[in-house]
Amino acid sequence: MAAKSSEMQAREFVYDLDNCASEYGFGKEDFWQVHLVTEKDKLKLAKIYYPLMSVPMAAETVPTILSLVQGKLVKFNGMELPAGKSVVIKDTQQYLVAYNIKRTF
């Protein structure tokens, strides 16, 4: 099966965020925090925040997908990805995660 394009992955991620926000009753002031993290950090965040959306990222697609997701989130919500949270760690599985800091367990 052919790998999904970066554009399609970014579009699906933003679509899933929008659906999740609707499902959990996010208001206009509830924004997603989006970060690139390792699997260990993802597990830590999952113990604190709910809902937490995540998608595994291939190292070569990270810069492209991050910029596409940022562009789509700015367009839809007026929000931006935090600066300095897109560092790729070589030879480590990383995830693009999104969570709302107001929504904890």
C-alpha cells in the first residue's frame, strides 16, 4: 500500500482534531496544544490530559507535516504551533500530539 502524502496526513490530523473538539464540547477559547514528542513523553501526557490525539511521524515527513498542520490550524482556529516544539530526534519514534491544557483527568 502506498504511503499517504504529507498533505493528506496533515488534513486527516486536523479533521480528527476538529471532530474530537466537537465531541468533547470545546468552546471558542479551548485550543489544542500541538507538540512533537517521543513515545515516552506521549505516554506521560496521556496520563495527564484527556482527550489526547496522536499520530506517529516518520522523521523525513516531520517538517512538512508540521508546517501543513500549523497552516491548517491557523486557518481554522487562529492558533499557532508553539515555537521550539518541532525538534526531530534522530533514530527515535516520534509522535505529533495534541491536547488541551484545560482538560485533565
